[in-house]
Amino acid sequence: MLGVALTLLLTRRFADPAPAWRIALIDGGAYLLVLLLWAGLSAWWSGAAVPVDDAFAVAGFAMLHLQLPSAWLLSFWRAHHLQAAPLHHSGGEAATARAAGR
């Protein structure tokens, strides 16, 4: 869980500002990548014959049990309601001053 939180934090920190729908896609892709890597490494560590198959089985299981769709929806909600990623505004200094609350 710490790995997922760290991945999402770094993704938001280093990604460009984007609309809420794009944030959900980027964060969802990062979440899925961490899930696949963690499941694959875990299967490899336990001595599975084909760890990639186990990793994608875990991802399929996460999709069927709505873990991935709920992560995407929560990411969309977070980006939309908590204003986690500021949008680019046109207008130069006036838009920057409004965003800063001046």
C-alpha cells in the first residue's frame, strides 16, 4: 500500500497539470503498473513458473472485484473536488494572481 501511495504522490508531483479525466487515466495507469509489478515480483519470489501470468491474473481479479474501477473513480473525484492538479489558465499575470488569491 505504501508503494501505491508513493507512486501516486510522485506521479502527481512530476506530471504536468491536466484536466480531471486525464488525471484519472494517468493515476489509474500508475496504480495498475504498481499492481502488476508487485504481483509479478511476489509470484516470482514464491517460485511461480510464469510470474507474468500470475500478475495479470491478479489484475483481472482486481478488475472483476471493482478494485481498479474504484481506484479510477476515486482518482477522478480527488482531482475534480480536491483540486489536486491545477489547470493552465490563459491571461498571464491576472490568472496567476487570481489563482494565488490576490
